[in-house]
Amino acid sequence: MVESAAARATLLERYAAGEVRALSRAITVAESGGPEAQALLQGVRALSAQRQSAQWKRPRVIGLTGSPGSGKSTLTSALISHLRSAGQTVGVLAVDPSSPFSGGAILGDRIRMLAHHADPGVYVRSLATRGALGGLSGRSMAVLSVLEGFGFDVLLIETVGVGQSELEIASVADHTVLVLTPAGGDGVQAFKAGIMEVADVLVVNKADLPGAERLGRELRAAQMLAPHDEHTFFPPIVQTVASRDEGLSGLLEAVQSHRDHLGEAGVERRRLERARSELRSLMWQQVAARAEQASAELLADMASGRLSADEVARMLLRS
């Protein structure tokens, strides 16, 4: 349903006033895409810019990634409790696998975070991946902008567990936390996939299981194999037992250590990279849409060799 300019203005006013229902509606519009989403996001980002000029602090954006079963959802829930006990408000963006039938989010993360559903200082939103690779939904960055402008102190992004393709989170979050577990082969997978190179904090979760200390040593040894000098920042390695709320202070201290290393200039560079990543994602979507518009005649010409794939691509991009 197309919203009028007046309706958008009313939605923005309610959003700016801190109305949670307006936040939910704004996220729905942003996730749907199209002209309404573009107009809304312009308003949200303009509002965020105005607030920044008034010394408003943007929330810390912490991304949690890792393989399925590593305890990301339990760790996220434990972090919420820890942050709330310190008086901080928390927004959560949980990217769930898509249902093979409805295409919607399975909402597994919401099930694990039911303990916080009545807390007005916590907002949890699930998004479906809708087939997107990289551990995030294609509209995650737009939704993140809406959450970021609402005034939370901390935003947590939990990616869907997809093994070796969860690198996109590094271009979205201020701080990327890689969650690993002992005796699960996670260390080897992290080395293979290059996830070690984008992690800012390494968490050995379920550290009460055998092999936790060994995994920590393996991670440290892998860090030392990479090129480094006396100025190299080595991601801290933290042990947690999320199910017992253990190690959370150490995890947040490690995140702060990385933030101190980046400095404000470094954090701003990351946020500019997020804008580049969002632009790249949207451009890829438009290019893919052009490919779907290729006529049967063009495809037949390409299949028969009368036209090359490069020629067809250039024709579609020019049209």
C-alpha cells in the first residue's frame, strides 16, 4: 500500500518521539523497499544527522557471527541482560533463515529472547535472509539505519549461521564478534574461511566444555602467523559461558578495547564503509533485476553464440 507524504510525515514524527509502534512500522516500510522506503530512509537519516549536531551519540553497533550451534542467540540474550543491568537500552536485529514455504523468518532468535519481551528498554526484530548470502538480509542495512536513529544505546546484530560466507557483517557493524565453540572444528573453519581476518573480538563460547583452552591457544597461534608488527591490533580472545552469564563483562571490555584502538576517526571510516556496502548491495540488486529482464531472443542469441554474454550484459545495462 502506497503511503501519502502526510502519512510518512506523521510516521516520522511518531518515530522521532520514540513511539515503538512507529519504529516497527518504519522497519516494515524500510524492509519492503521501493519509493516509500527511500523517502522514509531519507527522513530517518536526516533526523539522525540533526540529532548528531545536538551532541546525540550514535549507538554502538556490535555484530555477532559464527557457525550454527555456537550459541550466538544465547550469547545475545545474555548480553541484553548484562547491558540492561547497566541501564543501557538495546535494539536487536536477528537475521533468521527464511522459511522454505512462506519465505519469512523462522523467528528462532525471538524464541530464545522471550525473557526480554516485556522490557520496554529492549526491542528485538527478526528479518528473513530471503536467500541472501553473507549471513545478512539484503535489507539489513536499511533496517539498521532505522534502528540506529531511534536512540538505542547499543545495537546487536546476530547473523544467520551460514559457515564460511558470513563476512558481510564486517562491513555493517562497528565491532564484529566471532563466536566459536571448542571441539566443533570451528577454529579450523575460521582459518579456512578468512573470518579470522574480519573479526575484531574472538569469543570461545561454551568454555566449560573440554578443549576450550586448546582452541584459545590455536586462535592465538593463528594470529601470530599473520603479518604483523608492534602496532598490529590482535583481536582479544574471550571465554564465555553464555548459558550461565559468564564472561560477558570481559566480552564488552574487549569490544571497548577495539573501539579505543579505532578511535572516533576509525569508527567513522567503518560507517562510511557501511554506506558503500549498502550502495554496492542495492546496485547488485538492480543489475540482477536487469538480467531477469533479458528477453528469450537475447538469451537464445547468447546460447547459440551469436552474441557473447559480455555483449548482452552491456546491452541490458545501457537500456
